[in-house]
Amino acid sequence: MKRTMAARGTSVWRRRLATGLALFFALQAGPALAQTVRIVALGDSNTYGYGVPRDRTYPAQLEALLKAKGYDVTITNAGRNGDMTAEGMARLDNAITEDTDAAIVFLGRNDWRKGVPSVAIANNLDIIVANLRNRGIEVLLVGFDPNDFSAVAAKNGALYYPDFFDGVTLLGRKRGKYVVNGDIGRHLNGDGYEVVVGKMLPTVEQLVGMSGN
């Protein structure tokens, strides 16, 4: 009887020791640190921020807003003035490298202005988005009125934001409030990009969540 009780006591002691050691090493290891989500914004002059200070471009303002909300993110501005979808395709691998977690793609408006059919624009966007998704990069495809590229996003498992210019007025009485001075209505100023970022934020937060942060 005494041996049985002693054996039980030893067993309990061993279990407690094992539990204590496990807790000790868990505390020593500390919580897992979330990695920074690396986002690249690919686009034309409205991504680059034509005529706008670097800290007032939409990628810069978006990064600042996300960080203010506690997200660990970086957003690289890969916009280039005048780019059409073909140019975006040509520089895709250099602009969006393998260490990228997510991409925001806003291209096609210059194609549309120059009379390229919407079907051709959609085909090029499909190639871009498919390339990124095949590389394991999450994608937010951004459209613009009157075009609808939601089918491209759906086909490739990407997020879609219907109209980059939602909330800003390019023409009419409020045009001067949101458009670069002296511009013909193609490029937003810092205040215009601030509106864009505020509207896009919930969708971009989804993108960050999908990217692992």
C-alpha cells in the first residue's frame, strides 16, 4: 500500500514537473512575432503621384493610415507616369519581387483614354493578376468607371475595388479641390488621394489580413 501511494506521489510530481518545464520554455520563447506585410502598389501616374509630394501619394498615405491603425506593413510605390497595361506587364517581375506579400494593381486608365477596347485591357490585367497569384502573392485589383474588371479578379481569386475615383470629383465645381493645379482632370492632388485612401481602406485591410498579418 505504501509503495502504491509512493508511486502515485512520484507520478504526480513528474507530471507537475513536466507541466512546469513546458510552461517555462513557452514563456522563454515568447509570443510569435508577426512579420511585416510587404505590399507593392503597381500602377500609372495616379499611383506614382504626378505633381504630388512623396508623402501625399496614395501609397504613402495608405501606409501611414494602416500603421496608425496598428498594422505592420510597408507599401512600395511602383507607379510610373504614362504606363499602360502592356508596360505594367513588361516590368512586372522587376517591380514586384518574390519577397512581396501582396500587390495593389491599378492599371488600364491610360489604355482606355487611348481607345484600347475594354476586352483587351481586361486580357492584360488577367495576365498580370494571374502571374502574381501563381507566385503566391495576394492581389487587390482596382478598377475605374465606366469599366468593370470584377470578372478578372474573381477568376484569379483576387480582391476587387470597383472605382479608384469613388468619392472624388474630377469635373464640375469641386474639381479644383481634388485635382492637381493646372491639370486637365487626370491626376489627383494630395487631398484627392486622401479621399481615395479613406474609401479603399476597408478593402485594403482585407488584403492585409489575407497576407498573414
